[in-house]
Amino acid sequence: MAHSSLLIALLPLVGFVLMLILGRSIPERATGWLATGAVAASFVATVVTFFSLLSTSKREVTVNLFSWLSVGSLHVHAALLVDPLSITMCLFVTGISSLIHLYSIAYMHGERDFNKFFIYLNLFVFSMLILVLANNLLLTFVGWEGVGVCSYWLVSYYFEKDAAASAGKKAFIYNRIGDVGLLLAMFLIFQTVHSLDYRTIFSHAGAFSGTVATVTVLALLLAASGKSAQIPLFNWLPDAMEGPTPVSALIHAATMVTAGVYLLVRMSPILALTGSGRATIAIIGGLTAFVAATIATSQKDIKKVLAFSTVSQIGYMVLAVGSGAYAAAIFLMVSHAFFKALLFLGSGSVIHSLNGEQDLRLMGGLKKYLPLTFPTFLVGWLTISGVPPFAGFWSKGDVLTNVYEFSKPLWILGVLTAVLTAYYMSRLFVLTFRGNERFRELTKDHDPHESPWMMTVPLVLLAILSIAGGVLDLPWIHHDSIAGFLAGPASDLSSLTHAGTNAQWVLAGVDIVAALIGLLAAFSIWKSTTPWPKYESSFLERVWRWDDAYDAVIGRPSTELANFAGDVIEPKVIDGAVTGTAVLVRRSAEGVRKLQSGFLRHYALGIVAGMAALVIFLLMRSW
């Protein structure tokens, strides 16, 4: 197991290094296959490690690599922690990333920086694997920063465009704010238990006072909010759509935004120490899920609808974590990886067929032109809408059932969000594939075309996973499912569902009704786009004016402060002090220079005058 677990992280790193060394000396296609092969081999190593873990009774193995830091009482080893949580994360990270890599070979064909793109992609996957496999917070932080910098490079991939460059910087800055929370949590944890090793932290959890535990959990929530795009740091993620579509799929489905949820689940023994901290997490998750869903209802860009959908779905996961339903959060994370990767790659296929167009108002009627993209996107739409028997129905239902037991108001908010989810995704589906062919002005000379096989094969596989993914944790097989696997001897991350069978059936019925309401509302409103229905809200389209508020409260005052510093502080205070010092020295030198005349008689006269003054001084003292 030690060797295979090491290969999980090592193989993408090897791919990164090889591509970095070879550079442009190898053909475009060879680079794509090398990068894809490295991640696919990592997936194989993950599967081997998974079965090895199943065969052991302890289900927890630490693989020590080397001694990393030893400063005072701080001793940190570079080591991997292979347990049910980390291996579950690795399975979908490597599996989904392999399909996205394969898709990218065709999607990015002909791009100027094709090789560089795959270099970043392999490094991205490696960083995410280090994040989830690390056995201590400091090594997790290395992976945490790695995915942050890779997201900056990939989001701003088309850096010649101002929007892409700004989006990359926005993502980077928002994530750095979240990093402050993680660093603060690490400081508090080390001060309390004198270790950053996960198992040591959990075994000494009793050392945390109530206040320290609450502050630590809130700091972890800040970190998760930055990485997983939750209120108040959620509005970087939609702008990140400026990157290539495969990057969007990778960030939203397999890496980056799932990191915050993983961190909270990993630190669940600390979360358990503070009811108020967990309640805050649940409230933030519930509000984020609802707010993002309302915003998605009015977006015109196909990728931005999916981006706000991700923010909303991650909000569901954070809500589950706050409710204590850790296994439900992971179940939704896994199924979300399936259907969100499918939806993003499907949208990429649509964009590819329309020569880069992303505006829903210029789509429609694509069903007959995209014979493989259409049915696979149909599966993704029904899955995220919560229609049975697709995976989204089971995973979202698991979350809502647990939330119902935790807080009835948050459950109501979650159900309303489910209605909105079904509505905005049905709106997207109708505007893209049904109705009038509004794209004709873009494709006057040719019809839209289906994507090549390297793009459609991942769509088919992800559609199958989206259909069958629900069996991973069906309500009646919790003993032999994700919940049962995560609740092994090493840890207890099982869901907390206590509702009886009848109550679960009723709650499932509510979920189905919520999905149907959203679907019927969307089809009735958007059955015709001539004229365009007047159901769009500029307030929602402009993200509840969240960016405007930040601009008014932070951006503009900061700009004014910078202008004042540039116009007044720097030239008059800083430069004035430097210039004043120089003038003082120069004038002093000019005064002293008059004493250096160069005439011997002047120096002799000075000597005589000095001796006379000295004699007078001595005589006066003797009197």
C-alpha cells in the first residue's frame, strides 16, 4: 500500500517534470497524451490503494517520506495519510481529472501555449493530491497554496484579454484572504496541542477550550469560504470562467473548490467541540446555496450559470458539514464531481460547436446537431435537478434529510434552493437545445457540429456515472456504502440521519415535488423566446450587486487612499523627508566649507586664536 499510495501523488508530478524539461521539443499530441497518461496512471494507483485499504482492518496507514521541519517544539514530517476520507477524495480527483485531460487534448488543439496548459494541469492535480493525502496541516497548506497558484495561471490563461487577467488576480486575492483563516487556525491549533499532525490534534482535542475551539472553527470556515467560494468570498468563482472550459471543469468538479469542504470534514473532531461554530458553518452554507441559486436564474452566459450552480452545490455540502452530516457532504461531493464535470464539458462541446459563443440568447435548437452532447447533457440536467433515479436525487436528498433533523428553517431554505436549481438548469437546457435556432447569425455558412471522440467519450462516461452514482450511498445500504466506508474504525464520518422510514419517504417526496416545480416553471416560462420573457432581474444578474458593494466599501476607498498616498504622502512626506535631509547636509557642508579656504595664514591665525582661547580658559579656572 505504501508504494501505490506514493505513486498516487508522484505520477502527476513526474508528468509535470517531464513536460517541463521537454518543453516544445515534443509534438502537441504527445504532450497531451503524456499528461493524460500520468493522471490516468495515478487513478490506477488509487484504485490499487483503495482495494489494499479495504483488505486491512485498521483502514488507516501513514506513509512517512522524510523529516521536513524541526524548529523548537515544531516537528513536521512529510508523510501521507491513507484513510477512507483521503482515498475517497483521490478516487474522484484522479478519475475525473483523467477524463478532463483527455477532453482537453481535442478542446485545446491548436492553442499557442498547448504544452504550457498541460504542464499547469498536471501540477494542479499533483497539488490537490498533496492537499488531500497530507497527514498534517502544514503539508496540506503546501497543496492548498499549490492549487491556488495553479488556478491563477489557468484562469488567466488567455492573459492577453483584460477580463482573463483580472479574473486570475481576483481569484488569487480572494484565496489569499481565505489563507489568513487557515494560517490563524494552524497557529491556534499548534499553540493548544503543540503539533500540526492530524492524528495528534484529534487525540488531544480535549485540550481545546470552548472559545479557542470556536475561533479555530471560524478560522477554518474563512479558509473554506475562500477556497470553496462561499459567502462572503464567493464572487471570484464566476469570473474564473474566463479560463478555458476544461479548467472550469477541473476547478469545479475535481479540484480547488472541493478543498474547503474537505478541510472542514477532515477537521470534524474539532468542529464537534463547538455547537455555535458548526451552526455558523450551516448558516453560511445554506445562505450561499440559496443566494447563488437566485443569481444563476438570471445569467446569460452558459458557463456562469454553471459557475453559480457550483457555488450553490458547494453551499449544500457546507450546510451538510455544519449539520454534522459529514458522509452526506462527501456523497454529494462525489456525485457533484460526476454531473458538474459532465455539465461543464458538455457546455464546452456546445461552445466548440458555436465557434466560442457562450451567450444563451444566441443558442437554441442544438438538439439535432449534437447527437451525443444532447443526451449526455440531458442526463447532467436531470441529475443536478434532483430527478430520480439519477445520482443527484440521492445525494442531495441525503443532505436535506440530515438538515431536516438539524434545523427546520435551514431545511426549508434548502428545499427552496432545490426548486431554484431545477428552474435555472431547465432554463439553461431549454435555451441551449430547444426552441428557435438563434445561432444562425453566428454560423451563416455551416451548421453546428458534434465534437470529436476525445471530447464525447468523457461525456458518455460521466453520464453513466451520473446515472449510476446514486448506488454509492442509497438509503437502505448505508452499512456497505460511502457512509459505511467513511465510518470505519479509523474515524466516524457517518451521516446523522435519525428520521424514520416514513419520514424519509415523505422528505424524498418533497424533494421530487421541488424538482418538478422548478422544471415545470422553467418550461412554461421559456417555451418561447420571441419576445424574450421579461423574467430576468438585473439585480440578480449583477450578483446581488455584491461586487458593486465591495467596490464601494473597499475598492473605491482603497483607490482614493492610494491616490492620496501617491499625490501627497509619497512626494511631500516621504520624498520631502529624503530631500530635506539632503538639503540640510548640503547647506551644512557649504557652511563648513568656508572654513577650508586653502590659505596657510588663515590656518595659522586659527591655531593662534585657539591657543589664546585655551590660555584664557585655563587662567579663568585658576582664578
